Amino acid sequence: MKLLVSEDIWDFDLEAALRDISEQRREQALKFKYELGQRLCVLAYQLLKRGLREEYGITENPVFEYNEHGKPSIAGHPNIFFNLSHCKEAAVCVVSDQPVGVDVESIREYKDGLVHYSMNEEEIQQIESSEHPDRVFIRLWTMKEASLKLIGTGISNDLKTAIDYQRFQFETVECERYIYTVCVKK
């Protein structure tokens, strides 16, 4: 498994980068109204290209196919799995030979309504009893989203479902301004 993380959102020539990616990804990036979204979309794809080159020797721009829930896979490479995520501080990519999910989220003040919508009672208690409830909420959120992205359903499932520590293995990294979690099956 190869994990790539970058905070270099403003450190590349966006116009040149848009010319150097697949037409499919360029169209996706240009759908973002603001430059930040475009840059994050391109940066995540650049990380994927680097991971594919370093791990598998693939140098062509990957083209995506999507399952019924929108989970992407790489056309022509059914045995290579990847997942991308970005927030306003960073882009993350993981490439693997097994299904994988990743989520990155900015640390921000949590909203009580979102906590009660997305967390079960045990998780709410864990968040509310913490010295840093904002960080605990984001850690739990990234774990849930990474596991849902791994199984390919995204957040269409019930978010209050407990995190399945028996079925999944999680690696969570807490940075100053963001937290990311990688999830694989045990």
C-alpha cells in the first residue's frame, strides 16, 4: 500500500497541470467553481499518478470507471485499488492491491446537529467527554467515511452505525489542521 499526502495546493501551475491530466479529470476539476476546488481535484489526481508510477510503473493518465454508487476504479486495471480525498488543507491518495478507503477532513468546530445526525450514543459520549471534541469528532467521521468509501457505498449508508473494528483496520493521522484515516479490511 502506498499513501501519499500533500499540502502543496498553491505550489504548482494549475494551467500546466490541467494540460497534464486526463480529459475526464480535467472536466471534473473545472466543474469546481473556485480555484481551490480545482487545485485540490488536480492535486489528488497528481498524487494518484505518482502512486501508480512508483508502485506499478504505470505512466499513462488513469481513466476512471464508476460503480453504481460512484466509487471509481481504474479502467483496465481491475487489481489496482485506490481512493482519493481532499479538504481545504490537503489532498490524500492511497493506492493498494486490495480495496481501500481514505478520508481527510479539516479540523473545525463541530456542529451539535451533525454530531447527533452522524454519531451513535457511544460516539457522542466519547466526543462530548473529550478535551478536544472537535478533533475526536473529525477522527470518528474520517473513520466512518473511509470505511464507507472502502466498501463503495459512500455516505449513503446510515452514519450512526458503529465503526466496525472487527472487520476493518484503521490508520488515523492527526495533523495540526486536518485529520486523515486510511481503512482496509482485516
